[in-house]
Amino acid sequence: MTPQASFMYASPVKRGHEDDLRSLLAGMNRIPGVVDPLNSLIPFARFPHLHFARVLVVTDLGATDRAVYGLPVAGLPDYLLLMGEVDGDEEKFREELLGAAQNGLRLLFSHCVGFDVQGNLETWLASSRISSAADYVNWVGRTVLQVREEEELRRALEAFASENVARLRGMQPQKLHATVRQFVLEQQRIGRLTLTPPGSTPWGWRVRNLLDLIGVPLILLVLSPLLLLCLPVFLLQLRRWERLDPEVAPPLDATHAAELQGLENYESTNQFSVFGSLKPGGLRLWSLRFFLWITGYTARHIYNHGRLGRVSTIHFARWVPFDGGQRMLFSSIYDGSLESYMDDFINKVGFGLNITFSNGIGYPRTRWLLFDGCKDEQVFKRVLRRHQLPTEVWYNAHPGLTAANKHRNSLIRAGIDKATMTDREVQQWISLL
């Protein structure tokens, strides 16, 4: 199995360079919201292990809200952000990136503070890399190559079934499976189809994963007396926050909403990025870090095969602290409309939203952290949309394929891999086509 990794390179943008940088990014697209996959700056389609990528200017669209907590409003940096999800190791992808897009990267980062156009770009990227506090992968081990090969398999099988309706109709399940399977084996033999076996899981990843799987519960067990001792203090402070925190939810700017809508729904999968300031206080910061630590653990070891809680439409997601924990970016890649995406979260994992987002300035008030909050649906949606960033450049290696499509294709392939199946298994399998 080849596990997935995320990458994110972020650098502060020079004051006064924002418009020039956005114009440069716009030139990477065919039209706004639709990237040229072979654009001259970063030819995304040349990276065989790249699932998704984004380039955007990150700015705090709700910076004025910080005033209600006495925090400075001016002087906050904007960032140029290059991020994405790949198969395998991030460092290996970085080498590929430097090999294919060095000139484009230099041009982009020339708009960033402290960048030396003649300097070592690899060192710059490594130093500008920002790690996530928590990551989610829809299906750990499902590679770009696997997605593409399994989609080709599905198309070949549908064409075969369409061309042989009369011959296949009425076949007994066992014979039907054997006939279809023989067709695939023949297509593989003559080179029209390829179904590459999964690669071996890197030992380093196995060890780190095992240590994390065992280590986090052990740490929680050791700390449990202290956590229980601190729990009453935290709960009392939590209720105080929930009663006294100011509510900040001004109307959504129509121009901003229109800009976001113009970049969405070109196909079945969309990207989502929100950025904003966190409420001040050491206890808040540490509680948020703790909950994101737990979120990362469950995403890594429990919700790693198709679902984040009861939500199955998310391909990747991550929570990334900025500026020493003063601000945070949440990014995800999801299927369907933003409205249905937000409804999914509200109705299925609302407590998770409250735990991870309630420390953001403007989030609707929670009750004992788990309740209310995002249930104030209209306020929640307005706040989220207000902090959502327009993504200047957005690349999808497999457009038109939803998370459900990918899972269906994997099940189709699994049926081909089996030499025999029961009649019931064959009937369930053939219904996937």
C-alpha cells in the first residue's frame, strides 16, 4: 500500500504585490476556476502521483472582527500558498516539483518576503513548509494510478456489456462472472487494460503509524488523572466563554459571494478553504490543539476507509495553524454543492464542527461545546462563507470522479480479482456496472 501525504508551502506576500501575484495566478487558468493542467508555471498534469493541488493568496477576510477581543487588526501578513495531496513521500514529490516547475516557482515566490531569486529554491521550499495539526484521507492507499486504472476498467466493462447484451442476458451468475473476468484477463494480456498490484507499504510509515496507534492511547492513559483533575476547571471556563463571547456575524458581502460562486461547480468535486483568527487565550489554544490531536488520531486510524464520521463525500481535509496559533486554515475537497456539504456536516457530525471550529472568532455560540453552535444554521453558513477564500488555481487529477465513484470502481476491480464468487456476490457485483 502506498500511503498519501499532504504538502503545503506558505510564504508572506510582499506588501503591494497582491494584485500582481493574483494576475500571475490567473494566467495559470483556462478560465477562472478551470486550471490549465499543463500551464507554464506549474504543469500539474506532469506529476503522476499528484491527486489535487491549489495555489492561492491567503488573507484574513474577517480581520476586522479581531477588534472585539482587543487584537490588532492591521499588519497581519497575507500568504502565498501552494498545497496539495500526493501518493508517497512529500520530499520525493518536492524533488519532482523542482525538476518540472523551478522557473515558475521562482516567479511566484519572487512576490514573497525574503525570497532570493538566485537562492536555493529547495531550501526555500523546505523552510516554508507548514505541517497540519490534523489530516483526513478518504481512503488511505488509493493511489492516482489505481483511480485511473479502475476507471478504465469500469469503462471497458460497460462497453463490453453493452456490446454483448444478448449473449450475457440469462447467463447463470457463475458463468457470467467467469465470462466477464476472462474478458478482462484477455484485455490485460494484449495490453489494453492494466491493473497494477498495490505497492508494498513503506516500513517507516508502518512504524510511525503503529507508534501513533499505540502511543496516543498510552499518553491519554498516563495523563488521565491530570486531565480529570483539570476537567471541572475547563468546563467552568468553557461555559463562561460560551455565555460571554461576543457574537460577530455581519452580513455576507454580495461581491465576495458572487466571486466564490464563479469558481465553483465546474464539475462534481469542489475545493474549500476558510481562514480566520482564533479567539485569544492560552487555555483556548491548548484545548484546540488537544482536540485537533484527537481528530488527527481518529482520522488516521478509524476514519480512513471512505467516511469521516457519517460523511462520505470528502476526499481530503486538513486543519493548519498559522502565526503561532493566532489564525487557522481549514481546507477540504468534497463532492457536490457547498450547501449540501455544509448540511452534511451540520446534520451528521455537528459536534465535530463545534469542537474544531468554536475557537474561531465569529463561530455561533456552543453549549457545553458539543451542542448548538453550527445548529444555528444560517449564522454558521454565513460566517463560513464570509471566511472562505477564493482559490485562484485548483487542480484535480481525476475530474468527474466522486469519492463514491472511486469506491464503486474499487469494488468492481475486487470482483475481477476474485477467481470465484457466490451467486449472491455476483449479483451484487454486476449491479455496480
